[in-house]
Amino acid sequence: MLFCLGFLFQFLIAGLTGIIQGTVPVDWQLTLSYFVVAHFHYVIVGGILFALFGAFYYWYPKVTGRMLSERLGKWHFWLFLIGFHLTFDVMHIPGLLGMPRRIYTYEPGRGWDTLNLIVSIGAFIQAVAILVFVWNLIVSYFKGAKAGNDPWDAWTLEWSTSSPPPAYNFATVPVVASRRPLWDVKHPEDPDSQYE
């Protein structure tokens, strides 16, 4: 859930920087600058990658039958979030100061040195977070807590099969009469259940 909430916040900021670039006079100034690089990575990393991490934490128990470590997951999230913002928040500033994109080096003394050092430190923190994530995947696969069939008390039918699921998935075709079929079966006392 942390990664999903992080996704919403970062994608909002990515959208706002996109609106800035949608203004012709501003885009004319920023189009070949580091600002565009920061905006692009806010969309790709802040939007897509945070959502993918959230999906990994949600679906890992179904795929492997094991839970990921919550403690390592929180370390992964906070390190990645801090590294992400150190990298891409700060990257906007050299762009506003005129740093062009697609250069491999630049002359010293232009006011970009310290900012680019902070960006690099943020990227290293993100790399450490990815290593924590990979470590979590590997350790949890062998030593993680057993997930059971439905560790999230979910609504949908994929959680009604074993984790990991058999090759055939369902022995009989399940009946679906609402948007939350598994919940209806597990909680018939719920007043909104179709089985009341």
C-alpha cells in the first residue's frame, strides 16, 4: 500500500510538471534542459515503477506461496522514496538554471556541481533500495512465512485457489454474481452480500 500511495503522489507531481511543459513559452525554454529529464523520470519511475513495486508486494504470495518480509519492504519503500526525491526533485533545478540534457560533462563553476552531486547520491540510495528489494525476493522465497490461499482477505476469485495456484486454476467454473465474488462466499452475513 505504501508504494501505491507513493505512486499517487508522484504521478500527481509528474502531471503538474507536464502541465508546466504544456505552456509554450515555458516549454520553449525548458525543452532541451534537465527539467525534461526530471519530468520524464517522475512519470516513468514515480508513476510506473512505484505501481509495479506495489503489484510485486501484492502478487508475490500468490505466485510463490510465501509472504515478503514487511520489515524489508518498508526499508525498500523508504530508501527508494528518499532516493527518488533526492534525485528527481533536485534534477529540476539544474534544468531551470539552464543545464542542457544529453551532455556527458559540463564546465565547473556553473552552479550545477552540488546539485548534480545530490542527484547522484539519490541515485545510489535508489540502487541500495533495489538491492534490499531483490534480497527480500530471494530470502522470502526460501524462508518467508507461508501465505495461505488468501493472505489479504480479498474480494476476487484468484485468491480462492491455492498459492501458488494449480495449472488448471479452478476445478469447476466459479459463479460470479457481483464485483466481489470471493468476499460474498466468505462473508454471507455482510448486508451487501448476494447470499443473504
